[in-house]
Amino acid sequence: MEIHDLQPARWGTCDETEILVFIGLIAKNDYSIPNLAMDTRRLRLFVILAEELHFGRAAKRAGVAQSVLSVHIKRLEDELGVELFARTKRDVRLTPVGYHFLFEARAILDRIEQGRRVASALARGKQHVLRVAMTTVAMLGPAPALIGRFRDAHPQIEIELRELGTVDQESALGAGDIDAGFLHPPLDRSDVTVVPMAPSKFFALQRKGKSAAPGSRSWKDIVRQPFVFYGRRRAPRLYDAFISSANAIGITPEITAEAPSFLSAASAASAGIGTALLPVELRSRVPHNTQTIDVPDCPLDLKNGMAYRTDHTTPALDWLVAFVDRSNPSAYP
């Protein structure tokens, strides 16, 4: 790698070697790379101000004087040749350029922090680092225990865990931000392979005192209830399957609200907004004022699997894939 390959436009996709080179240059105050005068402190101050949109609060949160914050932001804007903030006596707002740069700045800082963690793991004697994401449901299922057994079998591998939804994991896999993800297929990307795992069954959740009593009910009885379901943008295949399965028995489901996640659907059910359909992993996490209802003939299930980039070149990931495939873990009953 040539040092001059480290152009700002590529910071979000730098590999660990490039990030470590970048960190070393920043540590030595070596800004010989073209257009690389900004340092991480300046980027962090920009992100804090973008989140607070108030110089006083941002300066307090950053632990610097307000005048110091202003100088750093002005220098950053001068280096970029753009205005990142629109300032008036009454407020501070991100400009359109500033709004888009915020995503880039966060990505740069995340990659630098990731590089630091990699360097730290290697310094502790680890030979490999795997970045693994899990959905909320996966975190409550067999995946954490599976990863624990993998770590016991491969102590030379450092595992970095994070929580991400399926849509975000698919994007992160494409961008190279994670190595593997426990999520809910099918996926849209053709360059991602999924190791299938046992699917999760669903149960229904209602606020106590609603029309259906606790116990067991048929799918036809349940689907007649007003529903809190998941937005089609976040779970298009599950949404379509729900509508189709209801239509197949002559029912047009009444969706009273859309929920962005399973946990938010549970909260909506506890408020009496409608019935929620939840995977069994969440059964022990439902609000106290709700009742769970088994639906033995529910035609839906939640697909589970571990996804990874097909074109990866990471030996440790090959070991993880083989371990998961060999274990073939089952979802909770």
C-alpha cells in the first residue's frame, strides 16, 4: 500500500492496515498525506457539535472551552472548503453538506477505533479478530452460546460482538464493516452466503384483559384480532407472508400500527394497541401486563442463519463457518 493511496474519499473503506498507518501518522502529527490535515480530535468535535447543535453544550460535553471548539470547527471547514454548519444568533444547524459529512466522519472514527481494537487484540497475543453482529432475537437465542464455544475452541481469535438488525447487517457485510452476522434470511445481496439455522416459532402477545384468554388459540382466531405488525420496509418478506397467510383463509388483517422491531411491537401490545406476533426467544422478556398465547398452527416462522461475504479471505472466518455448520444449533422451543 502506498501512503498516498489514503485519500479522504476512501477513509470509510480502509482496511485495518491502512487505519493503523493513519493512526501512526496522527500520533506523530505527520500530516504529509495530501488533504489529511484534519486530525481525529477535530472530527470528534465536529460529531459532538453535530449531535448537540449548540456550541455551549457541545463544548461542555467535549471538555473544552467554547472558543477552542469554534476554532477547531472553523479550521475543519477551511480544510474541507465547505460550510458544515449554518450559524445564527438563535441556533446552529447542519448544512446539507454537513449532514452528509456527519455520516462520513462517524464512519472514519468507527474504523479508527476498530483499528485500535485490532492492534490491542494483536498486542495481547490474539492472532485473528472477527467482527460478529447479532440481531436482538439472535442475542436471546443459541448464537451467544455458540460463539462462546467457538472462543473456547479457538482462544487465539478475538471476537467483537455488536447488535444490529438484519437490514443493517446486510449493509455492514457489503461495506466490510462486519465479518459475520447472525440474522434472519433471506437476504437481497448475491455476494453473501448464509449458513442456515433452525427457524424460530412465533407466539401471540396481548395486553391482559383483551378478548383472547391466555393459553392456546388457532391461527384463524388470532389473525382476526387487530394487529401490531412490522413495517414492510424493515421486514418485507415477513410482512408479505403475514398478509398472504391471512388472505389464504379469507381474512384481511387489520394492522392498527407498524412497529420497527419485535420489542417495540411487544410494547405496543402492552399498551393495548393490538396483538403482536413475537419469536419464542422473546417469551421471557414480555411486559408484565401482557399475556402470551400459543398458536400451534401458525404458518409463519422466523428464519435464522449466519451470513458472511462469499468472497472473504479470512481464515478465522472459515473456521467459524465450519463450526456453525457443524453445530447446526436449534432455536429455542
